[in-house]
Amino acid sequence: MIRRPFLGTIASVVLLAVGASHVAAASMEALQGAWTMNGTECDDTFKKAGKGLEYKDRSSSQSTGIIVTGSRILGPSSTCTAEKILRKGDHYSVRLSCSDAILFSSFSASFRVIDKTHFERFDPQFPEMSVIYYKCEP
């Protein structure tokens, strides 16, 4: 079953995925790689694999990390694909299609790129509640 907290985590990163505009493509490029929530260590979630990173234990329910590759976002128990990206100022909304071994689900997520090593996921209806992610380097 896809858990809501996990989908929210995935949604944060997904905003980089697919886009018809140059801005969407640039956003996707900015979010490629492995990311984890502020307050957690990259080494707790990821390990070096070739020139990149992979999960130490992808099935761990304690993982707060995601890996973005192209339009795909890998989370601890699900995989999402970014289907659409909309931009309003410095905020982006992405339509995600996610699945795990049993279920499929679609939803929207919102984020803003802070800089090349940080992005913020937020709920547009409650923008004061947000989560900041930082990039993990291989």
C-alpha cells in the first residue's frame, strides 16, 4: 500500500520531472540525484554505487530519502513518474503517477527550488508547513 507520508516525500522531488517548457526542463535537471530531508544524514539512507548513490535498504520505513532520475522518483516503497509540471513564479506543481507492488495512485505536489542543493516541499493551502530537502553527493 502506498503511504501518504511517503507520497508527499516523493512529490517533493517529482516537481523536476517532465515538462513541456524550458523552465520545467531546467527544474528537472536541478533535482536529479539523491535527496534527503533536513535533519537526516545521507549516509544513513544511501550508499555509493558507481558514480551515483543507491538506497542502503530501500524497504526501510525510516527512510526520508528519494532518488530522482529523469522523470522517475524512487522512494523507499514506491516509484513515481512526473506527468506534468506547472509553474507560478518560483513555485512548481507536479502531477505524479505512483505505484508500489499493489496499488497505483495519482496526486499533485508543490515545491520551490531554493538553490542547487536545497528544495522545499509544501502544501499550497498551508504554505507555512513545509519540508526542506538537501542533495546528497556521491
